[in-house]
Amino acid sequence: MRHRPTLFALIASLTLAVAVPAGAQQVTLTWTAGGAGGGWYAIAGGLATIINEAEPNIVIKVVPGGGLQNPAMVASKGAEIGWGLPFLNAAAYRGMAPFEKPLEELRALAGGMSMNYFHFYVDADSPLNTMDEIFGQKKKLRLAISQAGSSDTWVLERVLEAYKTSIPDLEKAGFTFLRGNYAFQANQFKDKNADGVFTFLAIPGAAVIEASVGRRLKLIDFSPTALKHLEQFGITAGKIPAGTYEKAANTKDVVTATAGSVITVHKDMSEDLAYRITKAFNDNYLKARKVHASMEPYEPKDGPTGCGIPLHPGAVKYYKEKGLLK
């Protein structure tokens, strides 16, 4: 998952200096985010500042983390707050691979932040046009994907479950899977070593734009079959607007699957603290929008959505007060 860095990345790793009101008890929390300099790291730093401005006795230190490691960090109380992806949160909560046991301690303060979109594209001149043809009928192709264990590949595996197949089954049917990072995927497509790519990016995705240089592509709609199966993992239907990619052959919006970022905490966080944190960034959501380009669409009504795990009671209290939950 890739985002554009912001200046907040420069302050994210610092414990925020605060003026603590007399008699107030200072609380110092650790937020496990993403790689230093990346989008999650920057957004966490920006939100930490906003929370601290609203609640001067809450001090948040941001540390590097990742989508796969953060759930375990929060569940084990190695960090009080963590970024999560709804589908990996759901997998962690249920004890699905790659997690060895259920992490039922996880709770959410907000989801629907920093939305990312799954991109499934092939050559513009390919005769293949639907997921049903490709995965349902197993019409073989060479597909560039992320490394095993990545969030992108985890979702691809769930899509294949919807078609009662798997990566090993497709390999037996003649598919080839080329694994690497976003730049690798783009280059494999450009060099015609791959017939298509399955990847997870904010829009417009720089790697998709790069892939289209010298080779026109078309985005494949996610099928109702796939979208229905993905709902249980907190992955929702969305659209990549027509014109997002100038060199794509698509003339209409592309139906796809989307997932946002989720603020996760441990169930043992006090209701009061969870409420105050949730209130701090939601009451100041216009400021929150400015910490990163991918946060621009966020509104408090998005907070209770797409979490993949239960909301913390403190968050529930806030959203009910605002009329956003019954």
C-alpha cells in the first residue's frame, strides 16, 4: 500500500511536547504505524498532533510498524494504538492465516480512513474482460502480484476462494504468478512478461500509471461473486472513476473493492480514554483531512465503517452521541 509522504513524517517519531493542565494525569501512548516516511507513519503523526491539541494530557509516540505485525503488537499490548487494514484485522480476530491464533483482544476506534483500491488490470487488447472468465473458467494468464504474505496477496487468495480455487490450483491449470513489489509489477507488465497485475493502491496509483507507459491497459471490474465474498472481511465495493488513468482503455467507472485504514486499540483500554481519543480526531476531522492527501474524503460518519473488528465501547459512545450509530 503506497501513499505520498508529507511533512508530518518529519515529526511522527517524536514524542509530542505538551503543556499538561495542573492536576491532570498525563497518558503516554505508543502508536505502531507503517514504515518511516510512508503514508501510515505520516498520518499517525498528524493525528497524534491533533489529538494532543484537543487533549493536552494525551501524549502519543509514533513508531514504525506494518499491516501484518500491528494487530499482534496491539493485542499483546506492545503498543496501545495501531494502524490496521479491515481484512487483516478480521483475519487476526478470527485466527485465520497468517495469524496463528485468534486475536480477540482487538477493538477499533475508527475505520474508513485513507481509502485504497484494488486494481486488477490486463492488456487493453486482451480478449479477457471479466473475473468470471479468468478465475471462474481458469483462462490462464501470467499475473504479477505482491510477495506471499502481503495484504494484496491475502485478498487475492480470498477472491480465489469465492471461485473455489487457489493460487496452487491455478498454477496447475497453467497460470504463472510473478511476485514482487509495485515497481516490479509495473515493469513486468511494461516488458510484457506479465499479462496482468493485481495490486492495492490509493488512486491514482503511481505504479499503475508507470505500467501504462508504452503499453495500454484496461481495468477489470470486480465481480459480484468476489465482492459478496469479500464483505465478511470488511472490504467494501467501490469505484475507480473513469479518467483516473489517462492511458487506460476504460471509458466507464470500474467496479472494484476498497478498504480503508483502521485505528485499532486493545479491549482493555479504558472507555474514557478511547472516547476522548475518538472525539479528539473526529471533532477536528477538517484538520485531520489535511494531514495527508488520502485523508481528504474522511468524515466522522465513515468512522464506524469497514473496521473488520468490533468497535471499542468508548468509540461506540462517541458515535452514538453524534447520531452515527443507533
